[in-house]
Amino acid sequence: MNILTAGQMREIDRRTIEEFGIPGAVLMENAGIGVVEAIRARHDHLEKEGIVIVCGRGNNGGDGFVVARHLHNLGLRPKVFLLAGKNEIKGDAALNLGIAGKLGLEIVEVKAAADRSRLKKELRAATIIVDAIFGTGLSQPAEGLAAAVIGDINAAPGKKVAVDLPSGLSSDTFNIIGPAVRADLTVALGAPKIAHLFPPSEEWVGKLVVSDISIPPVLLESPDLTLRMAEWNTTRPFFRKRSKDGHKGTFGHVLILAGSRGKTGAAALAGKAAYRSGAGLVTIATPASCVPMIARAMAELMTEPLPETKEGTVAEAAFPRLTEALSGKDVLVVGPGLSVNPETSGLVWKLLPKVRTQVVIDADGLNILGGHLDILKKTIRPPVLTPHPGEFGRLLGLSVPEVMNDRLTLASRFSVEHRVILVLKGYRTLVAGPDGRVSVNPTGNPGMATGGSGDVLSGILGAFLAAEKDVFGATVAAVYLHGAVGDLTAVHLGERAMVAGDMIKYLPVALKWLEDEGS
């Protein structure tokens, strides 16, 4: 499901009307019907509800007039307020205003602050308030009468239903630009917008329902639309059942360069996750002194002991052995527990441009890249980077708040500029590709914000990339699985108590469920 900007939605509306001959009035009719259906689905006895509809002067207000008409046709008596004069309404909105009037619906004009008294009284008594003031077209903070009415709506006790987008939000940003309706339910028309899906604006949206208003699917699925919510239908091919003649080589050999003195657990978690995600073989390349601890973590793990520094990290002298170990491997994962020791860093800088297999760079591997991003363009294949906001900020020289406030733009720009697939972890993890595509992941929960969770993702990515040729698609699927595992773990253990090792326990269960669903 593509996520649209206001401009993209306007263009799709235009093409729907001009190229496919679907009148704007039909789209408005379908929008109003979709809102009414969403309300009816959540209220069994609408006849007992007191409904107030607040309309603006544009097409969002026109949608509100359609909502009022259909509720009226159900035998209800919605009260409709217009934040403008009736003579100011144009186009399809004017058409539906006229129809509502002919049906006998009273439309009360509220044109100045002095006219608010009746509206405020009705809002306080309402049990359902339909917000049809602005929709997706707003780019500046609401002011004057509209801002005051938004405050009145928020102060009222009834349930708030927003048409397309809570009034006061801007569809193209997840930041709060000014006074905005705090909705309990938002009915997005045609497709979700950026403000629907990312905090903090997401918190104003409430429950989100996407309503089909008869826009041709070919327009909503255009390849020109590069921001997409990951869905089960698109990830399903990566959870297909295994072929009966498969063998270890079919499912890939993952080499994980990881671990250092005191940080062997990260390497073990990544290795376990890779095996539990279906890798045929997994080898951990690690300082020689770390091998016994990692080997004890899981009997199936193979190890490659490497020369080490006096601090117990991988030494630069390990380069020949590592290049030899890469022979026959399908994926190299670099970083979990590796340290940023100067010798270890020198080894990574030297190694990355030589690797012919797919590379995943995580944790200390990302920290080693700081100040040396030019290495990324020297890699033979576009690597997969998996930073959390702090690590991404260090790569860019930005603070975490600066990253979070502009993460969509920063992730997309970075992946294109540096020719990488970027997995920016966190709530709504982003997967950004070098071709400009960005996938938004819907799975996961705050319980995954615990040490080692990223190492588990690195292992899952290693297994998926070892078995699949579609690197971007496999990355999206791996991130989807990682979040699903976190959700399953939270169901059984709760979010507060879960740790990364628990996710390894539930990884096979989640993977089997997805495989069964995909078969």
C-alpha cells in the first residue's frame, strides 16, 4: 500500500477525473459513504447518538455534506455547521451543499467568532463529532476561527471522526504544525498519507481506516510512488515453503565477523538468529580467545578463530584469513560486538571494498564507518546498513532529534547518495533503497528496544540475503519478520520483560506461522 503526499493525491484525483472519466462528485460521494460505513462499523445504535458535523469551505467540507446526507437517509438528525458562508462554497462541495439543503438538512453558518456559541453548545452535547474542516490540503498552521473551533472540538467529550486527516495536521509531515483535532477515528480517503503513520502526528489520528473511493488501482500502485507500507501480500513470496530437493547450499552460508572480549553475546545472538531464520550454514569469525564462549552458545555454530589485538579484538593481521574464509560464503555480516579498536577498524576499511558477496553492516561496523563513508561506494555490491537513530546520527553528524524530525528525507537521501540499502531502525522501521524506494515496516513494539535486538535482526538479514536474489525485497521481509517476532514475544512475555534471547526462542514459531500463511 503506497503512502502519498498531498501533491501526489491531488495528481491522482486529477488523473482519475480526466483520464478515467470518474467525476469528482462520484469521488466525493464515495468518500462520504466510506466515512459513514466506518462510523456504523463502530456504533451499533447510531439512532441513540448525537452527531455534529463541522465542515470547511473546501472539498473536505463537501465530504462532510455527503456524510450528513447519508446519515439523514438513515433516519438520523445530524447537526451540520459550516465555517464559511454558503455562497463561498464552490464546485462539487457546492453541489452536495445544495442537495443537503433540498433534503431539509439545516446547515448553520459560522463565519466569525461571535457565531461560535451555538456550535460550542452542540459540540458539548454531541457523542460523535465529524471533523470535515481541512483534510489533506493544509500546509500552514490553522488560525483564527478554524483554530478556535479545533480547540472547541478537542474540548468536547464526544468521539471525534476525522475525514481524511484530522484538521490542523499537514499530510506531508509527521510534525505538528499547529492546533489540530485529536481524532479517535480517521478515515483516510484512497490511501494513507505521511501524517497518518508516523509519530507524533499519528497520535492525533486515532484508529486509521483506509477507504476505497473508486480511484483506479493502477494509479495507486504506480511505480512512481516510492513510499510504501510493507504488507503481508508483498512479503509473502519470501516466506514460501522450501523445495523438497533443497540442501544446505541452497539456503546459503552466512559468515559473521563479530565479537570481542566482553561482547561475545552479540556474535552468538546474530549467529543463532541466522540459523533460526533458515540459513544452511553459519560461521562466526571472531578473535581466537572468544571462540570457546561463542561455540558453547549453539552447537551448530561454526567458528573461524582470528588473530587478535591485546585488547581482545580482531587484529588487522586477520585480513588474509578473512579473505580466505569468505570463499564460498553468500553473505558477510559485519559488526555485532566487534569494537571500534583502531586495528579492527583498519581491517574493516580494508576488507569491505574486497568483498564480492552481499554485506550487512551493523553495530560497531557502522561506528567504524563514521568519517569513512567513501568506502560505501567502493563496495562491489550495495551493502545493507542497519543503524538505529543514534548510529545514523553519528554517520551524518546530526543529533538524534534532528534525525527523528526528518528521518524520511534523510534515509532516502542517504541511501541514494551512498548507494546502499538503509534500514533505519525504530518505530516504523524504514528500508530505503538506492533507487529511491522506501518501505515502512508495520510490525514491532517498544519491547524490542533492548540490547541485542539489533543483533537478532542482523542474523535474520544474513539468512534471508543468503537465500534470495532480490536484496531490497529480502531486506523488507527480514525486517517484517523481526518485528513480527517481537510482537509474538511480547504477547507471551510482555513488552517490559522481554530480551533479545527471548526473541530467538519465538523466532521459529513466528517464521512457521508466516510460512503457513504464505503456502
